[in-house]
Amino acid sequence: KKKKPKLLNKFDKTIKAELDAAEKLRKKGKIEEALKAFEALVDQYPQSPRARYGKAQSEDDLAEKIRSNEMLQKAINTYDEVVSLPNVPSDLIKLSLKREADRQQFLGRMRSSLITLQKLVHLFPSDTSFKNDLGVGYLLIGDNSNAKKVYEEVLSMDPNDGFAKVHYGFILKAENKIAESIPYLKEGIESGDPGTNDGRFYFHLGDALQRMGDKEAYTWYELGYQRGHFASVWQRSLYNVKGLKAQPWWTAKETGYVELVKSLEKNWKLIRDEGLAVMDKKRNLFLPEDENLREKGDWSQFTLWQQGRKNENSCKSVPKTCALLERFPEATGCRRGQIKYSIMHPGTHVWPHTGPTNCRLRMHLGLVIPKEGCRIRCAQDNRTWEEGKVLIFDDSFEHEVWQDAESYRLIFIVDVWHPELTAQERRTLPAI
């Protein structure tokens, strides 16, 4: 059993009855009354850490109730004040700073949160849980190298810390140290420690194993599915809306976007010719794929819409193609997708991977397709592209691409909202 934290110093024990009465109001949900009671205690006993902490908690509760960031900032300030008082019990310092860091993160104040976490680690250097939180703080601002140092420190203090292991493995994989990442991710998940049962770790462990050619990947995907992280072994996106129809391949009729498909197929030569003209200009408009999805080869993209936002500059180079698409908000307004040209050169292999969300479907219009050597697998089914024809698949299912032809392959990619999403969901889902 966890020991109950000691929250009262010598002085606070003398006013325990008043503190308990105010706390009782807070626990009963009488937040405004509790806040008044704690404010009165702080006025009367300004040196009381427990009264100050109760005031911070009440402000925190009230901020949630009235959805006020201003009130939440007050709570953050009050948590910070607790720590600066004399004779504060160490358990109360821990609770105050931990909650302060958490609330700062909630407000998106990642750097302020980092300073708070650094303070915690400085005050309690032997507590690995605070170091683990600090590592997450660094990851949240994209500072992987400092996060890595923190987790190395934790693992030198406690080689069996599962939380540190999964995060350390996650960082190694981001550094493309695939083989090294596997034991950390695996042992971290197997530890069952709090914070290790997270879909991202199953996702990255499976992906790392696949890249090493190890079929054990599917054992972990199966476990991830059983534990509710994935919709299925094949469909492993992590940003999902539940209950949407799920199948790897779709027909135009099934999507309900028949007009868009007809328009793309009818105008494919126009789309192709504008794309070829951009390629010929040697202006570096096609940018190499940068998500580390290639095992080998050369694969570049020229993006027209990203997250539902039109790239005006790009569209100046292919004006007719962009004008054509403006008529189809299911594509141009899809904030969880892109519209882009994609060129893949011979000798390219794209690792098996899944897209981030089940909220979109992906259309591939064939523009320049070599006679043989190009194929795409989605789940367990292989297809090939045809010039002037649209292939539609759900990229939240595992898919893989091979380009072993004699010449380049050019396609046009159009992401569309999943047809079962409501108008409200299309308006309010955050962009990806």
C-alpha cells in the first residue's frame, strides 16, 4: 500500500479542524464555498502551506468547472507559492510542483512546465518518477537529446524502470537505431509499469521488428489490438473516430464521392501534364519524403493542400489542377489529409506502415505508370496503378509499396474525409 502523504507541518496540525472543514466542502463539490474558506485561512495564516495548497486545489477545480484559463493560471501561481513558504512538508512540495507542471502542460506552456519539473528533480534527485516526468517534458518540446540523457540517468539508477525503457526505446527508434530500440520497447511494455501500456509503444515496437524482418511484429500488433490500442491487427492508426466503416480497399460508389473520381479520371491528362511541367522546371518543387518511411530509393512529393489549407504558391504552378479540385470540399477541406503529386523512382521500397487516422480515405490517380514493376499492398491485397484510373484505399490499414520498374512512377494523391463522418465532425476534428 502507498503511504499516505504527510501534508501538515507543526503549525498546520494546530489548525487541522479548520483545514479539514474547508477540504470537506471541496470534496463535496461546493467549490466556491471551499475557495472562500481556504482564502480566509490564507488571510489569517499566510504561512500555512496546507491552506495555500487547498486554495490552489479549489482554484484548479473552479477553473475546470467554469472552463477558465485565467482561473487555472491563478491556481498555477498558488501552487508555486506553496513551495516558497517556510517548513513545507516534502510530500506537499511534490504534490504542488507536480500538479503545477501538469496544469502548465494543459495550457500549452511547455517550457514553464519544464522549469517546474527541473525544480522537482533538483529538490528530489533520487526520485526517478520526477526524472521520468522531466523526460516527457523534454519530448513535448521536441528536445529528444535532453530527454535521452534523462532516461539514461534513470536507467543507471534503476535498470528495470519500464517507463524509462519504453521512452528510451522510442527515442532510439526516432534516431533510426532500429535494432537497439527493440529490447527497450519490448522490456518496457512487458514490465507493465504505469505509463507503458500506450498504443504508440506497440506501434513503434511492431514497426521496428518489421524493419528488421521479424514476423514477431504481428504478435505485438495482436496484443496492441487486444489491449484496445488498435482497431485491428492491420488497422493501426492512433487518432480515430470509433465506429467508422473499416476496409482496406474502396470503390468510388462506396465512398459516395463518385463526382470527384469521375472528374479526376476525366481530367487525368491535364493533371499529368501540369505535374510533368513542374517536374521539368528543375525548381526543386518536389521534396523528398521526410517521414522515414523508405527502406531505400528515391520518392518525392509536391504538395498542393495540407491539413485543409491550400498552398497558394504551389497552385500557381499547376493552376488548372487546383481549379478543378476547388469544387470538391471533401478533399480540399480534409484537415486530416493532403493533396499532392508523388513521384517514385526505380529501386524504391516503402516500409509497411499505417497512416495516423481512420478519418480519411486516400485516392491515387495514375499519371505515368510503367508497364510492370510497381505495386502497392494494403492489408493482404496487392494492386497496381493504371494511367487515368483512381485506386481508393484506407491508409490507416498497413500498406507497403514497391517500385522495381525501369522508369519513374508519377501519381496524384487526393485525401478525402471518411464518408461516414458527420458535418460537425468534419468541422471540429483537429487537423493532422
